[in-house]
Amino acid sequence: MKCVFQLLIVCLLPLPIFSQEEVRVTGAKITEVGIYASQIITDETNAAGVKLQGLDDFKLLMSTTNVPARIGIRFGFRYEILGTPASAPIVLTMVGKHPPIKNSTTGKMETTDTYQLNSWIGKTYTSNSLDQKSDCVPGQWSFEVWHEGKKLCEQSFLVVPDSGSR
């Protein structure tokens, strides 16, 4: 009887996998854009030299797409990934395009940063911070959110020369 019980458990284990709802991403919508304040909870740089920060307490300070080229400024947007089921884990590809900036890891001038991000279906946010003088490059900056080869949303900002300090 013990052998039959173990076999029954092995046969039943895969069933929940087949009954789970298929994860489907149908799009995204941007809900808020501007300059933010946040608490940095993790801070690392990947092998390609892209700075990745885990944030908490993400608060909008000013709704705008014009950003002063000033150390300490964080700009970005809140968005919602649309799809089913709600809160299902997904992997996004994040693409940042900006004026030429010297990558501190590779030493090369770059205009695009791309990285994978573990995310979910539902409300979330992304941002960039100008942490060093070399980051404060005026010009057009844009951020794209992709899922499985499809662009879900894009937001552009104009980083302008700083006319004063806080």
C-alpha cells in the first residue's frame, strides 16, 4: 500500500501546473511622469556597467518631462502592465536611450542601456538618477518597457542645463 500512495502523490503533483492560468501581457499604460524622491534599498552595477537600484517610498515631487541636469535628480514614471492574471511574475526588457555618456565600467561612450527586470502584471515604476557629474548630460532621454519583443510603453524627458541649485 505504501508504494501505491507514493505513486498517487507523484501523479497528482503535476496537476496544479496544468490548471494555472496562462500569463498574458496585453499592454501597458503610463500613469504618472516626473521628478521623484525615493529611498534606495539596493544599489549595484551589472556587468555591462548599468546601474540598478532597488527603491522604496517612490514619491512624485513634480509632474514634468523637463529635468534639470543636476546631481541628485531622479526622474521617471509610474506605469501599469496590463494582462492576466493580476500580479503574475514576468520579465521585462528595459531600454534607456540618452545622449552620449561614458560608461564607467567599459570606458566607452554609450547612448543606450538595456537590462532585464523581474517584474509583475500590475502597477510599478521605473526611474533614472543623475548621481555623478558625468550623468548630467543635457538632451533627449527616453525609457522603453518591452516584453517578449513587443514595446509596451515609452516615455521621453528633456534634460536641460541646470539653472540653479536646490
